[in-house]
Amino acid sequence: MKVLVVGRGGREHAIVWALAKSPRIIKLYCAPGNGGIENLAECVPIEEMNFAAIAQFAKENRVELVVIGPDAPLAAGIVDYLEAEGLTVFGPRQNAAIIEGSKTFMKDLMRKYDIPSAAYAAFDSYEEALIYLRLQKLPIVIKADGLAAGKGVIVAHTMEVAEEALNQIMVDKAFGASGERVVIEEFLQGQEMSLLAFVDGEIVRPLEPSQDHKPVFDNDEGPNTGGMGTYSPVPHISQEIVEEAIRTILKPAAKAMVAEGRPFRGVLYAGLMLTAEGPKTIEFNARFGDPETQVILPRLNSDLLTILLDVIEGRLAETDIRWSDAAAVCVILASGGYPGAYSTGILIEGIEDAEQTALVFHAGTARKDGQVCTAGGRVLGVVGRGAGIAEARSNAYAAAEQICFSGKHSRSDIAAKAIVSFGAKG
Ligand code: AMP
Ligand code: GLY
């Protein structure tokens, strides 16, 4: 089978890597791909948002399945567009991708269908938002309504920071049009967990749980990023809690989307806070997580291509989804300055050495005269595997040490929580 993956990050590298293992693959393409994906797929220089060029390429090359990685093309209706061109596509249509594309849609859906979540209010007016904000307890969470690459959320512990955030989003328009509307939300206390599921209408088949690390610095300090590292499984969170989240959040959300006439087909990602009152939803995403995918797919023992086709062709309920008991830990190597301004085009060394013992998924890299250089904020995801989290973690960090580029930044405490709360067995 000929398959085209759309996207250019670490998530897409992991998807391409998993698809490449399928005996059913004849040819893999990626648009536009990156410096690492090139080793597994033919990268074609077409931007994710150029739907017409993607459709034309897929038809000319007899692509039988297109897999969409990122949120922006999904929110803009890439699936509807490609389907109208007669292509088979993995991902939700635009009317379902809105669950991620609009935070107010997501929050209203959860309110209407009693899906546990944080209390909130949404505003189009800066003045009204400010009056409401000043009446709230701290900490408080301020979010730009639209997509902001995981960076449009500010958890404020002082009113000064909260007002500054509101100002940045609504007055300075730091996230562009995403900030025309703002959501002010109750702060949820607890452990975070990412729970993704393959969804087709009301059928929900969860993937293995994982945990992300959003803030840029150790101990969850500094601004939020797209994600600085992940691990899976999450040994200190019980199976009962995972099942509760499936029962109270993922399944009701899938059902709600059907009831709204917006059936979801693809990967539905619930970002959860495990509070003292049970799991609550922080957000839904309409796609695979990044960097969650980098630790989930290496644990998948079944054929990813078969699962994706089974989702599309109505066989999700019976498809075979098996997981390895082994653990995986992903450490993101980022450009100095990220999530703020950073330089690109910096030479990266040591990837092949790291690959002797770990998986290296490229996120923001490009090839220049045959050499791999930095090309984004998150540059590489180094994934260590082992019998437990402790072993996977030390493998990931040992391999990450072997990779050098000027300005390289990573967190040193990825998955530390899992080991502290569970002991070395992990
Ligand atoms: P989001 O983009 O909505 O996933 O938010 C990014 C990050 O901000 C989350 O992963 C949480 O760490 C944090 N966050 C968002 N909403 C809340 C909330 N209501 N309470 C506590 N933390 C939150
Ligand atoms: N890791 C966070 C996300 O994919 O949105």
C-alpha cells in the first residue's frame, strides 16, 4: 500500500516509523517531512496547508491512504477536502476537529454533556474579561480560544501575571486571531495524564496512557511548550483511574460528538488532570499527541496501518490492538531560547551514536549539504526503552548525552515523577 503522512514533526516521524514496519507498506511519502523522516519515507516539499497540492500529489502517485498529523490542517478541513477529491484519509473531518480548534466549543460540549472539566467563562471583550478575572481566586488559568501550538495557555499564580497574560492574548494579540476570544478557567490540582483513543463514532479503543511535561524547565518551571518529554506507561496511576477516565470522559465525548451530528473518526486525545474528585478534562485534541506518540507507538505490538484502515472502514471494534509491557521515555532536545525566539541551521552531531541504543525522532531538523541541522524549536526526541521506566529513562538520557548542537536544551527530570512515586521498579 502507498501511504502519505502529512506533517513535519516528531509525531510524524514516529507515525512514519511505525507504518514503515508494516508488511503491507509498498511506499511511504511524507509532506513535507524533516531531516529524519527522509530516511524512511520520500519527503515531498508540500506544505501541510496546501490542500490542493497534497491532493494532486496523492492522486498522481496513487496514494491509497493519507494520514494527517498536525492540528492546523485538520481544523482547516483537510480531511473534507481530500475526501472530496476521492482520497482515503485518516483523521477527523472539520466539523469534528473543532473539538480542538475552538476551546469554547470544547468547553460548551463538556458542560452540555456533563463531562468532568474545569469551571470556566469565555469572553470576546477584554474589559469584561478583566472585570471577571479580578474576582477570581488564584491560581487561575488564561487561554487563547484558538490554536496556539500548545503555548496559548498561562497558569497564573499572581493577579499581576494573570492580567499580563490577558493583555498579551487580547490586546497585544500574541497568538494572532486565536486570541480574539479568551477562556478563563478554574485551576485544577493534580497529576496530568494524556489518554488517547482511536475513535470511530461511538466506538472508543484507548491507547496506552502517557504523561507529558509542558513547561520548558525542570520542576515544571517556565513557560509552557508543545511538550518537553513524555513517558509511557504511567505506572503510578492505577488501571481503575484510567478506566474511570475512559468511562466518564472519552466515551461520553465520542457519544456527544455523534449526538451533535459531528461524529469523530481518528485519534481523540484527552488531556486529563487527575484531581481528588476524579479525572477532569483539561482539553481535547483531534490528533495524535506530540511527543506522546513518540512513546506510545514504540509500545504498539500490532500493525498500525491495519488499525488506521480498520478505523476508517468500520472495523475498529474488532481490530487487534496489543501493547508491549516495556516502558518508553522520550527526552526532547530543544533549541536554546525555545519557546521564545531561537536560531536555526545549527549543525547537529552524534545522532547515529545515539541511535545505537535509542530511537531518535526528528522534530525540527533539515538536511543541509548532507548534514543534519536544527530547523525548529523542538529539534529531536530521544526515546529510550527498557523493562521499566527507570531503565528506559536512563537509556534515553544516555543517548541524549551523545547528541550535541550549540544551544541544546532539555529537561533533566523527564519521568522522574514516575520513579519517585513508584520506586526503581518503575
Ligand atoms: P492546554 O493547552 O489546554 O493543554 O494547556 C496546557 C497546559 O496548561 C496543560 O497541560 C496544563 O499543564 C496546564 N493547564 C491548562 N488548564 C489547566 C487547568 N484548568 N488547571 C491546571 N492546569 C492547567
Ligand atoms: N503534547 C501535547 C500535544 O500534543 O498537544
